[in-house]
Amino acid sequence: MGLIQAALSAAGSTFADQWKEYFYCEAIPSNIIAVKGQKKVRGLSSNHGDDNIISDGSVIAVADGQCMVIVEQGQVVDICAQPGEFKYDSTTEPSIFTGNLGDGIKNVFAQIGKRFTFGGQPAEDQRVYYFNTKELPGIKYGTPSPIPFRVIDRNINLDVDIAVKCFGEYSLKVTDPISFYTNVCGNFANVYPVSEIEGQLKTELLTALSPAFAKLSAQGVRYSEVPAHTQDLADALNEELSKKWKELRGLEIVSFGISSIKASEEDERMIKEAQRDAMYKDQTYAAATLVGAQAQAMKDAAKNEGGAAAAFMGVNMAANAGGANASTLYAAGAQQAAPAAPAAGTWTCPKCGKVNDGNFCGQCGEKKPDDGKWICPKCGKENDGNFCGQCGEKKPA
């Protein structure tokens, strides 16, 4: 049994006179994974036999975005994902037209084994199924309970686990119809919709979402930035689900969309407080914050109806209890920000800016500029006159 392209065998005859049956499939909706092929009986070659029998010479049509599978006695015996019309011939070997499905389908088909024929007669049960190989979008998901997400902020040395809720949609694609038929749908009656397996897929997806989030957080991605990394998340989910989805069911995630991701109010408040407190490591920022607080306290004290003197006394007591004042913090911040003084005997290359201590720049080879200074060979002091200011040695020639 095999499929022969109709264009190669139609010379000198018409479709109606040559083929007994015509199997085809209308456009498959995006919420349907597979449908059973419909038999269209031709007027001049009418065949009103069993629907589950494919007569020799019948035509099977395949459209774009479809993959046709022929099943005999419950076993897949031929497959075609290449658009066109094909003639069914039970006397030939199985032929595979995988189209854009690639060599992976051929390897799976090879594991099924060579079919056997019944003396040239049709088997007792033969069926034609069409699989939707287009993207299946709009599959909704949502976390009924919060899932862990690790927050890493290396700027403030923050490493903490929080809980987030995530909602959105994702899309699937059938990349291996044989695996899906063999392990999932089997000899279904007429239509196999996405809803038949959607519940199971959602449970497995949410289970794989935690390790997928862990891979993003390990890269330093904050939970609020996750919607900008949806493709990375889809790749991580495919990697986590490859055993159950790709290898067992022949399914892959094409895209993964996030409409909302939110942490609990307690976790958000904790992260914001940690980030705000980390800003006070900058002493000049801490000084500015202290000055602002003192200025506001003075304004409030001036409005105190109980007496400004008592209010200002309270402000002074609070400032003294703080253990630091603005001037001290400003001085410490300025000292921290001041660039380190160059070491004695070094010079800065005017070409590349590297600090050197020899006669040539170690970065670009520029010669040390002659500024009239010289090092005393006797005591090592740097001088700019004709005699050493330390020991009186005369400047070398």
C-alpha cells in the first residue's frame, strides 16, 4: 500500500473515471487537533461500500496545514503532510510524504514496521485521519495558587523566594501526528478537539512553570520583567516538557504569553523596602534624605500649636538620637567618591589614559612626556631644578 501523486498517474484519463473514492478534509478550526476524513463519492464511479474501506485507486487530498494519516487495523500504515492529491494503491510499499514535518516523522514511522497485505484485498478496517499542523492558539492557563519565584538582585545582594500568580495564553503545534495518534487519540470517531486534552496539559504546564521560572530568575530577571522574556520562557517550558509532550504526544509550545504576573502584597512590600534601604549605602544619598527629613520636621514644628520651642527641642533630641548628622555623611560620601591620588613617580599617558611608572606606556607604547622633572640617582627624590632638593646632587646630563 502506498500513495502515488495524482499528477504522475492521471495522464489520458479523468479523475471521475479512474478513482473510486475521494477523501478530503475541509479547513480545520484552530480548536480542533484532528478530524476523520470525509468520503466524497464521484458520480461516474459511485462506490457506496463501507466507510472504513479504502478501495484501490481512490484519491486522498491533502491541503496546506494538514497531515493525513492512513490507519489499517488500528495501526498507522502511511502518512502525508505534503499538499496535493494522492492515489491509494494497496499493492505498493508504504510511501511517506512528510512535507514540512521533517525527518523525525520518517524515523517514527520506521519504528512501526512494514505492513502486511491481505492477498491484494483490502483490510477489514481502514481509516483516513487529518491532523491540524497549524499553530493552535488561545489556550488559556492560570495558577490557582501561587508558585515560587526566586528573586535575585545582585546590586543589593538580595536572594529571596517569593510567591507569584500568573495568567495568560499559550499556543501548541502538532509536530508528530503519529505519536499523537498512537499515544493519545487512537481511533476516535469524528473529531478530536483541544478541549479533550486541555485539562491534562494545563496541569503539566503549571508543574513545569516553576523550574522554567527558576531558569529565568537565575539569569537575574525580575518577576516584573518576565513578560519581556516570553520566548525564553517558552524554550524553557519545551525543555521541561519535552519528555511528556514532544516525545510522547508529539506536541510543542510555539508561543507563551503572560497577561498578568503578580506577587503578594507582602512580598512586594518586602522587596521595595530592601531596595530602598540599599540606597542608603550611598552616604551622600543618606545625607540628602536626612536633610530632607530635618527640613520637613522643622516645617512641622513651626506649625505646632503647642509651642514651637517645645517642638524644636523634640527635633534636636531626634537628631542627636540618630547618631549621625548630615555634614558627617556628606563628608564621608565625598571622600568615598573622590578619586584616589596617583602614586608617587607615576604618570598618566596623554594618549590612552593609562597610569604608568616607566618611560613608556604599557598600554599603547607612548613615550613618557618630558616635563623637565628628573629623579635624583643618589636619594631618589623627584626634582625640577638643576640640583636635588634633598641631597644637593647635580642634575645628570
